[in-house]
Amino acid sequence: MTANRNFLINALRRVLEGGDIDNAELDAAVPNPLALDRDEKNAWEELSHWADDSDVRARDARYTTHKRDRMRDRLAALNVGGR
């Protein structure tokens, strides 16, 4: 498993367990998202959106639930890849 994939899996799990991530951490861990494979890029994008939309999540619990559901899908895609 690559370092990028490992980071993305751990970050997705953290968010799913009620944690958070910000863009600085995401950018430091994955400085070149264009080098990611498709599933990794999708996970990175989902985490990036999460980092950008804390204000929306604060106002809309349904949106937060929806975003976490998408995180579960991204985590499943990364785990199925099994790299």
C-alpha cells in the first residue's frame, strides 16, 4: 500500500469516526493529488470538500450525514483495491 493510500484510508476513517481534517494537513500529506490513482483521487477530493465546507456542515446535519456516507463509499473503494 502506498503512503498516499494509507494516509487517505486513515483520514477517511478519522472523519467517519467523528474527527476532522483541514486542507493544510491534506496538502502536506498528499502534495501532488494528480499522481493519485482514480480511487485515491476520489477520496482526496471528498476529503478536500470536507475540509472546505465546515460552515455548511455546521448548519445542516443532513448534509453532514450525506458527506459521511460518501466517505464510506470512498473508503470501501480504497479497501477493495487492496493495495
